[in-house]
Amino acid sequence: PISTGRDRTARSWKIAEDSHLIFRGGSRVSSADCVSCLKDDWFLSGHDDGKLSLWMTDKKKAVATVDTAHGFFGSLPRGVTSCCA
């Protein structure tokens, strides 16, 4: 399972081992509003500043990021509030 938080992190939980991995988007990424697992080791996170990030659990930083994935509303980027695999 994967979760996101207002602290701008995503966490991959290893329940059997009672531990977790932390993925940080960096200071330029706002908090994530949604997360979706693609495969066992790949997931997406959607952010309220419009970014959509692709992650691999072997890496601590996003593999790819799309800025303003849903375009703009006036001069503000539309946030990503839902993502589904």
C-alpha cells in the first residue's frame, strides 16, 4: 500500500516488515492529493499544483513529472485530485 501526506511525501508501507519507504518530491512540489499503484513497484501521485509524478519504488525521486497536467484555470494550474491506473 502507498499513502500520501501534506508533508509532501509518499510512503510505501511494508506491513509484513513493520516498516515503510519515504519518497520526497522536493521543495518545489506541493502536497499530493492522490496516489495510484500501477504495478508492484510503480505508482503515480497527483498534486494540488497540477503536477503528475511517476515513481518507482527503487528510486527516491520521481522518474518523470508532468507540470500542469490538467492545464490552467485562468492563471492558476488545475490541481490533480484523482488518478487511476
